[in-house]
Amino acid sequence: MTTSCPVDICGKPLFINFQMGLSMNNNALTIFYDGSCPLCSLEMDKLKRYDKDNLIALIDLHQEGFQTQYPNIDFDQAMRILHGQYKGKLLLGLDVTHRAWTLVGAGFWVAPLAFPVIKQVAHLCYLIMAKYRQPISHFLYKHLGIGKASCNQGTCYDRSNNTNHRR
């Protein structure tokens, strides 16, 4: 069965063939990410800007019909740790990040993540970061302007430069 997705988060067309619930397409890597996480979305946006050859398909876990389109990807597990599919194999966490940045020609930035000792420490740090990504994202945006504005239970974090509203 073939299903077509209109565009990815950067507006590039994606044509994805769904087979056994996992995407098999012209893209070399499919990343399943938390689109409600401002920091995660920022990284995916940046990754797609580097992806000149359209080698990466980005799938938001919160898109409508995700569970039916990708029954082999457990939503709860994918919310805990980044999931990716590369050449029919499931990649998790920093292995997804390493593969993605390598595919777009920026592998030198993430090469140390593959070194044995660094890989273990980085993976542990990644798991902590993934667990607390929402509050970390909000903190980084609110205090440093890093990431994207987001709303959480009616509270929006907006870094406005207009201070005249206090007068």
C-alpha cells in the first residue's frame, strides 16, 4: 500500500511508501521525533536545512494517524528515546543523531559519539536530556532565547524585546 504525505516540516515534498508500518522511501533515514518539543523541533529544522539531497524524512510522533501508519513504532517508547529507521534497521537515541548528521555531511561534529567511552557517557546524558526535554527546552528559550516559543498548559514562553509594555 502506498500513501503520500504532502510535505515535511520544512515544506519539502515527501512521498513515503508504507510497508509493514515502517516508511520505505527514497530517503535514507526516517526519524520519528517529538514535534511538541521545541528543542527537538529546532534540531530537526536545522537538520533539514543541511539535508540538501533530501536523505532524511522527519515524522512527527503527534501527527494524525501516526499509530495506524507506523504500528511497529511504539509511541511511548519513541517519546522516551529518539527512533529512526535506516536501511530497514531500527536506530535509537544518539545512533539516530549520529547517522542523520553523517548523512548530511556534518558527521565530523558527531564523530566522537561513536567512540566507545564517549558513546557510553553521551548516551547516559542523552537519556537524561530526553527525559527532561520539555522543561529544558522551556528554560533555554525563556532565559537564553535558544529554541522555539511554545505553550504549556496556557503558559507561553515568549522572548519579547519590547520592554515598553511595563510602563
